[in-house]
Amino acid sequence: MSIKASGHETTDQVAGKAHEAVDRAAETAGKAEEYTREHTSHAGERVREAAADAHRRADDALDRVNCYVRENPLMSIGVAFIAGALYAWLTRRR
């Protein structure tokens, strides 16, 4: 009987250690998940802010171009013509 009793004790100790290890792993995984969710959320916010900033900059650039074209219509037509001619010349050479 003493062999069986010590066998049960050993099994119980091993089972207890296994449960402790699983509990520690679950706790660590929970912390890792929380960390990942938090940083993913912050990254998403930064991406949205960068996209909004890029949109504002693009709008500002478009406004400046519109103002320049309204103030200098002939120069704008000339620049557009030269750019188109250069593009046509470059694409024909290929």
C-alpha cells in the first residue's frame, strides 16, 4: 500500500506542477494578448492620424495650385503644354 500511496503522491505532485505551469502560461499569454491589443490600437490611431495629415497636406497643395493657375493662367497653360509635349516625346522613344 505504501508504494501505491507514494505513487499517488508523485502523480498528485506532478499534476499540481503541471497545473501551476499551465496557469503561469495562461497568465503570460493573457498579458501578451493585452500588450498586443494595446499596441495594435495605438498603431491604428497613428495610421489614421497620418492619413488625415496626408489628406490635409494634399488639400493644401491642391489649393495652392488652384490659386497659382487662377493668378497665372497663361503661364499655367504654357507649363501644361510643355509637360505634355515632354511626356509625349519620352513615351514615343520607347
